[in-house]
Amino acid sequence: MVGGTGAAYLSGGGLGGWEFAFTAVATYVAYRGLDSWTFIGIGRLLHTVWDVVGCAICDPVIALWCPGGGRTPRELVRAVRVERVGSLETGVR
């Protein structure tokens, strides 16, 4: 996804030669993201900065989700339920 978001700008031409520079940076970040959730988050933030008009709401959410390990929705719901049950058993609200 990070590599694709970097290359998506090559077709428009609206940003001139900067599109090639951004694609090179995004490609490097995507490569590093193969084994690092942190670089996936960096890539999403780079995309947000580059495309403020289109994806400025979703990308920061994804970027914040990545350093937490990129858990699936099911894992997130399960973690919240375990936390709620634990707080109910101890009487903490």
C-alpha cells in the first residue's frame, strides 16, 4: 500500500519533477516497511502530507494504528473486551 501510494502521483504530472523525488522516498520507506510497522506509519504520514485534499482523514488514523502492531479489528475488539471485563471484576470504572 505504501509503495502504491507513492507511485500513484506519477500519472498526474501536477507536481512536476517532485513526483519522482516523492516516489523514490516512498519506495525506500515501503521497502523498510516490509519489516517495520514504524516505516509503514511514516509512509502513511508522507502520503497524508503529499495528498492533503484526498486522504487527510484516513491516513493519520492508519499511521497511528501501525506502531501498535497493526492489529486486526477482531484483535482490537477482543483487547477492549478483555480490558472491560478486567475493570468490571476489579470494580474500576
